[in-house]
Amino acid sequence: MSNYDLLIVTGPTASGKTSLAVAIAGRIGGEIISADSRQVYRGMNIGTGKDYDDYLLDGRRIPCHLIDIAAPGYKYNVFEYQRDFIRVYTSMKANNIFPVVCGGSGMYADSIISGYRMVEVVPDSGLR
């Protein structure tokens, strides 16, 4: 794994992404970075597949990042995901923790794989 920066587990809903990512992270001493556009919202556990027990491996909790970080109703977007991902990724790499990205939100994953170059633009309420 030392030749790689991260590993991404992606696929359709209920395909076993989380259990595979947890097994891999547990085996290599990594941590999970979520790439799920719905699991970012606090309190929205039903319907998002957010089962915290899925992050248990042999009685040990595998750390997971970017889950429960936004209030329901907030319009979290791919710009914010990429920014938050980079913050977590940089911290993990500085601490020699291998990142395992897990989730089915394709644009979130593509933003980090392709390295989208985005800038923060303040909304113009007059234009809207």
C-alpha cells in the first residue's frame, strides 16, 4: 500500500461498501473517510445506511470521518466536501494513517480523484 495515497471503495447502495472498507482499514491500520452525500447530516440515520455498528471490527471501532458534520436542512455541497476531505486527508497523512474512502456519491469521489479546482464564491442574493 505504500505506493498509494488512498484507497476508494465505491459502488451502489447496499452493496457492502462499508463492511469491505472497514475490513481493509482494520487490516492495514487505516481510517475511513466517508464519501456519502447523505451521511454528512446529523440525525438522519434512517434511510442513509448510517449504522455505527458497521464500523466495529473484532470489538474495535474503526474511526470514520465526515459523518454527522452538517445540520439537517443545510445545503452541504461538493466544494465543502472537497475542502473537508482535504483537511481530514492531510491530517491523516501527517499522522501516517492510511485513508480508506468509502461511499457511493460519485461526484464526491470524483472531486478528490480528479482534483477539481474549485473556489469559494459568496452567494449573490441580488442575482438570485
